[in-house]
Amino acid sequence: MRNPLMKRIPRELIGEFGKYIAIFLFMVATIGFISGFLVATQGLKIEYDNSFEKYNVEYGHFVLKKEATEKLTEKISNHGIKLYEQNYNDLDVTAKGEPHGIMRVFKPRDEVNKVDLLDGRMIESDDEIVADRLYLSNNDLEIGDVITMQGNDFKVVGIVALTDYSTLYKNNNEIMFDSVAFGAGIVSERAFDDFGKGNLNYSYAWLYDKVPEDKQAEKKDSDDLAYDISMDCLNEDNELTIFIPRYANKSINFAGEDIGKDRPMMLVLLYILIAIMAFVFAVTINHSVVKEANVIGTLRASGYTKREIFVHYMISPMLVTFIASIIGNILGYTVFEDIAKEMYRGSYGLTHYVSYFNMDAFVRTTVVPMIIMIVVTGIGLWRKLSYSPLNFIRRDIVKHRREKAVKLPKIGFFSRFRLRVIIQNIPNYVTLFFGILFSCLLLMFGMIMTPLLHTYSDNAVAYKPANYQYILSSKQEVDPEIAEKYCVTSLKMIDSFFNPEEMSIYGIMEDSRFYKNLELPKEGVVVTADFAEKYRVGVGDIINLREEYGTGLYAFEIKGIYETKSSLGIYMRQKYFCEVFEKMIDEHSDSMDMFGNALSKIMGERDESYYNGYLSDIDLRGKYLNEENIAAMITEDDLTSLARQMDVSMGDLFNMLYIFALVLFALLIFLLTKIILEKNITSISMTKILGYYDGEISRLYLLASVWVVIISSVLSMAINTALFHVILRIFMKGYGGWFELVIPLSLYFKIFIMMVLTYLVVAVFQFFRIKKIPMDEALKNVE
Amino acid sequence: MFLEINNLKKGFGQGSSRVEVLKGITCDIKKGEICVLLGPSGSGKSTLLNIIGGIDAADSGYVAIEGEKMADMTEKQLTGYRRKHLGYIFQMYNLIPNLNVKENIEVGAYLSDNPLDIGELLNTLGLYEHRHKLPNQLSGGQQQRCSIGRAIIKNPDILLCDEPTGALDYNTSKEVLKIIEQVNRKYGNTVVMVTHNDAIKNMADRVIKLRDGMIRHDIRNEQKISAEDLDW
């Protein structure tokens, strides 16, 4: 015979529809989103990994100062590689009368770094262009639009993914990519030639004849190749200006490294949310067990086993979790997969997406939530059911039943009453507190990040040393009244916590007019305040850095902190810079590149007037500085690109977290206040009989919860502020740069108001529940 | 002997606040008997019933059913014992609020490999017309009849009734007692009934009066009358 208690389950689910549907929908949304995220990241990662072979992605590329002669090409090809010309032009784009950053334009690519056509068609005539999807979408450009580059109009006919530009880094040395201000596209060979050679970069991609066996071998091969090519260039009157092996190319690798990086965070989020829901179930089940104690006692006395009763009470939460998992997964593969996919496609120019069934994700979003539910809910229930049948019949199943009432201070009757309600419901309020703590954390995360990014941008602009910073590829003198020389190089930071980050090391002239507040020691370095905060270092500490492609190691003693904002940097005197980095007088070349300097080391003496950049408040290009001598120019746009890109790529996530947190908060308040009211249904009924108005009863029972909500909210904000410092460190682990955590008081106020308002909405519902409680409830339950 | 109770002792509390509720109860109850336990509050009758029912344990002495001693049983065996041999009826009906009458009785039937016919039992209990109603749609007497149905559907050897009419008025009480008597006659279960009501002893085969934890009278009722004729 089927257990007749089973018939209670659908009735229980229908009878408590509000409670179950709220939990169910929340779980569906949580599981759906996480499942979608896991599925999407797997699909994206598989396609990303496959794209290397499918689109024949380069093993590296290099840029020469001049076009490679046939002889040089032949020489280079003899180093075990096959070369492919990948020349490009970086051109200013105008569309619909507005500037739209820079487009890196290539000729059609048929052999290496092939493009994936996502929409539209490939170019058929000389006035057509296909361009990267992300750049077009970020600039509100679409198929059919016309863009202008160097005076020529091009009609966008196709949207593509360039596999060597899945992340739109214009320059491999950039801290952060900017897919709003930089894109890549392809025009016909003729149209490309028409751009002339003014902006032309002589770039060559290579594939190895014999593919290196592993990463170490690849690094060694590319190191050897860099040396060989630079030597070949010297012999052939050319110069190697950029050399980027694939493993070091952020444009190729960054997306692959980033996809799925949030996976542990998402899984932790899932498990925490399921655990909170399980706690809510545990509280509601506990409430049901107490309410039905005499029935349980009778059943146990009649011969029902503890296990049978346990299973009976566990069915509803398990059923809800199971169905939520299944529906969540269905939504994960349909609705949420697209949302998650678009989150990544909002940051990266990825190839066609293919969905794959993800067994691991399925297990993690179905089996694991079920296990969490069994553990969290089951342990408490099993212990509760350990009371004897007689205890149940006598309703003597509350542990630590207070012999005496807690003594309360002499306060008004209403306040004392509310305090009694709080004391009676401590377990519920403890759950509520943790729920508020967690939803407050999500809320803070959702609300803080965008203002944090804006503050970062504002500070980056306000504290910038100069309007323009130039890094030179070749020396050129500029009037000191107009520009100030400085030195810069980059090293990789060595830190046990953060991923190796490229750090700019500046050599600043004494009495610099651009760094007036920067007091530099004769030896040692000064680091920015953000640097000190990020790496938790101070004056007297030693910081360690290494060369990115070389073997050099550097250790600097911090002699001071530079109080600037939104900047990570290491500063030293220009003379000390020359000493540390052994900048030598190069009699043979004005070249500023690493190979030129290495050569000078052998041939010259130390150059104490070395510089490789200019700081200026006016644009030096053209009039004061030849474009060909500029390796990079840093403007306001570049300083704010980190914040801008994070805002573009993660803004939706922040908003989702914000909404999610409010829903979680409202749900917990609703469920727990509902339980508190249900526990007191007889008392509420009795107070009605005594002549209390509904408003007075609401003040007694709902205001008690208001106190708890207010105190929990304030405590949560304080605890979460401390927690947030830790979370931000973890969040920033994979990113270069640093955000100073400044939470304005107004934000706390806003969060507090949001929480209280949400509570008030729930309280209105509960007020109507109180109104509905009949007076005969008190008379029915006399035992 | 069917139900053997031997020198049963039970106390509650510790030290100076300890109260000895049962001070050595010994008696035997035959199969098919209606045995009424009478006594004032605190005399130990409910405690005795709970020990017979295996939901409370004696400090010393034993209860044996067909020679099987309960004191030697594990918690699991005790549950099995209750499942196999016992039916419980309480003063408060303890029905499951969201199951209807028939389903509440099925809750008892589920525990038996050979339950009684539910339709016939509903007719016997006079609940057939009400079988689809929820407990809150029933009167007190109907609810108690339903709880009797739940207890006897599995055709238990012993029906333990703890003040089954304690919450009912005169007419409804008689109605419930008639059902218990009818069930006893029809199915031959042993009935052990705890009550305050002295008049109920008249329908019993056996009357045991308890006072201060001891048996004061253990008499066989030779002038047993039917529940129909009870009056108080």
C-alpha cells in the first residue's frame, strides 16, 4: 500500500502555495542562472580552444620598422617557422558624424588568423568592410552603416570574430583593453593599399614548422626566435619593434583565461543561496513539527517509524529542490545560457557559439543542491524527531524550554511585548539575520561597483600627471617648456596572492613640474597609495619584480608613498632609473627598444640623460613629435579604460546582483515573518478577542520584526564593509589595477532605505494576513 | 496470559522532587477483554497505559505481550511492536488536518499487512457519508470516531484508549463508547481504557482502580452492561 501520508504532500504544497512558490521561483532563478553560466562558459571555452586549430591562429607575430625584404623573409623563415604577412593600419574611425575610436584594419586573411563570419557576408568590393562584432555593437554600429577611415567610406557588410583579437587590446602593454575605443576589421586588398604607408605597420605572423611540445618549449623557441629575428633585422637594415609570441599575447589569451574564471565564485554563490533556502526550509519544517507534534506523537505511538516521519517531512523540500533543479536546468540551457553567453560576448570578440551538454554543471546544479538540502534540513529534522512519541504527544519537544521568563527592563507594555516576540522567535531571527547579511552583501556588491568604477575614472582624470604621456620608439628632442622627459619601463610584479601584473616603473626628472608633490629619494622607490594598499606594503618594505621576457629580477626598497589616486605605479629618480636598468649611450641608434639597449650595453657607457617618454599638457603629435617616433600615447581615455571596460562588461552582472539581492531579502523577510505570525496565530486571535485593533496587533508583531530588520541591516552593513575589503581583493586577483574601496555614507543610507522599504512592502502583506486571522482560532486550540 | 504486567514501577523527577507514579503494578489482561483503568488524577493510569503502549519505559518490572517482554526491546523493536500489536486513541483526536476521514484511517491501514476493510469500517463507525470531509468539518464525536477507525483499521491486538470521551459531551461520549464496544465484539481486540468516568466501568469485563500508583481494586465485572445502557 502506498503511504497515505504521501497524499498530504500535494495538499501541503497547495496549502502553503505562497511559501513554496516563492522559494521555488528563487531556486529556479538561482539554479537556472548558475546552470546557464556553467553551460555557457563551457560552450565558449570549447569553441575558444577549438578556434586555434579551426582558424589557424598564429603562434606569434612581430612588427618591423620597415617592410621585410625577400632576403630577410627568407632568413627568418629559416628559423623553423612559416611567415604570413599581417600588415595593418590603425585608423581613426568616424561614423554618423561622430568619432568612434580606432580601427585596426587588415587585408583579407585566408591562411592564418582566419575570421569567423557571424552575420552578414564577407567583403565583395573595395568600399566594404567586415568588422569585429564587439566594437561595432559597443559603438552602436550595424550592418549597412557606413564608416569613414582616412577619408574613405566603407559600408559594414559583415560582423566577424577575429581569432587573434578575441580581446581587443590595441597594445599588448596596455593594462586593460577597450573594446569601445578600439576595434579590428578587414577591407579588400586594394582598399588596404589605398590607405598608403603613413600608418602602415609591418606585421608578420608565424606558425612553427614543428609545433613545440609544451609551454616551456614554446617559450624557449620564441625566446630564441626573438633573438634570431633581431639579429637578422640588424644585418638587413631593419628593426624589430614588437615581438609577441602567442602565449604572451593578451589579445589572444585574455578571453580564454577569463572565461570560466568566475566559475568558483558562481558555484559558491549557488551553494550559499541553496543553503539559505535550506535554512528557511529547516525553520519552516521545525515550525510544522512543533505545530503537528501531537499528530507525530500519535503516528509514532501507532507504529510509524522515525524514518517514515523523517521522509515525510523531507519530501516537500526535496521535491521543490528537485523540480527547481530540473526546471532551472531547462531554463539554464535556454534562457540563462544566452544571458551568460552574452555577458562574455559583451567583453570578448568570440567565434560562433555552440551549446554542449555539461554533465558536471548538471550534477553541480541538481545533485549538490539536493545534498545541501538533505544535510542542512535533514540534520535538524532528524534531531528533532529523536524525541520520544510521548514527548510529541505532550508537545514537549522544545529544547531548553525556559523555566522562567527572561527578565525585561521596565519599559512600556508594547515594547515588552515585542521583546517577548523576539525572544520567542530567536532561531527564526538568527536565520533572518544571516539572510539579511548575505543579501546585504549582494546588494552592496551590486550597488557599490558602478560608483566605484566611476570614482576610479574621475580620480584617474583628476590626478593624472599630464594630459598626454608619450612613450617613444625613437628619441626626438622637444622644447623642455612644452614637454618634460621621463623614463618608463615595465616589469612583472611578483606577489604571492595576486596574479603577476605588469607594473610601470617611472624614472622622473628632479624638480618635475608634472609631479610636484612627488618627493623621490636618491635611491629606492616611491609607490602610489593604491599600490601600497593593493600589495599591503609600506615604507621600508621590499618589492620584487621580474622582467616579462627576460630573466632579470629586481628588488626595490619603498622609501615613500605617493598620495595620488587611481594609479598603480613605481617611481624613482631618472638617474636612479638609468642606474638600475643600466641605460647606456647608444652611438649607433636612437632606438628605444630592448634589443637596441642590449646592444648598447655591450658597446657604450651609461647614459645618465636617458629618457624614453614625454609628459605634456598639449598634444605633441605632428608639430613637436613625429608620429613614427611614438610607441604609445596615454591620454585620459587610456587611464579610464579599465573602469570603462569593467562597466561595459560587468554592468549587467552588477544590476542582476542588485535585483537578486532585493528578491532574496524580500523572500526571507516574507517567509520568516510568516512563520512568526503562524506561531502566534492563537495569541493574535486572543488579542483580537480581547479587543485589540488590527493595527495594534500589527504593531506588536510586525514592529518586532522591524527592530530585528533594522538592527540586522545596520550590523550587516558594518560586517559586509569589512568583508568587502577581502572580497574586492579576491575579485581583483585576476585584474590589473586597483580600486580604492570608498563607500560613501549616502550609499549605506540608500541600502538601508532599500531594505526597510522592502520590509514595509512585505509588512503590508502580513498586515492583511493578521486581519484575516479569525477570532475563533483561539477557541479552537484549547487543549 | 495475553498481556502480563509484573511489578511495574515508575517515577518522575530526581532527589526531593521525585514522585513515584507507579509503585509496583501487577496484573494480567486476557485477550478480547475490555479493561477499564479508573482512578483520580495523578494515580498513574495514563503512565501505565503509556508503558503498555511502549511509548514510556518502566524503571523496573515488565510488560509482556504473549510472553514477549517490552523492556528487552530496542527502539526499533518497540516501534515494530506498536506497529504490529497496538492501536491508540487519545482524548484529543490528533487527526491529520489536511487528510480527509478516509485518508486519516488509511494512515493506520498502511501499518498493517492485513488491514480491515475500510468501507465496512467506515460503515461501522457511521462515517461513510463523511469519508471525504476534512477533520475541521467534523464534530468532536465524529473526529473521535475517525481516530478510533485509524487505530483499529490495522486490527490491533490491543486498543489503548486514553480518556477517549474526555473532551466529549454525554451523547457523543456514549456514541464513541458504543463504537469501541462494537469493535471489540466484532474484531475481538483487547481494549485497555483509561477514564475518569466511573460509569464507564459498567461496560468493562475488568475494572482496575488505581490510587497513588497502586492497584486498589482489580475486579471482574460480572454484571457487565452494554454501552447503550450506560448512564451518568
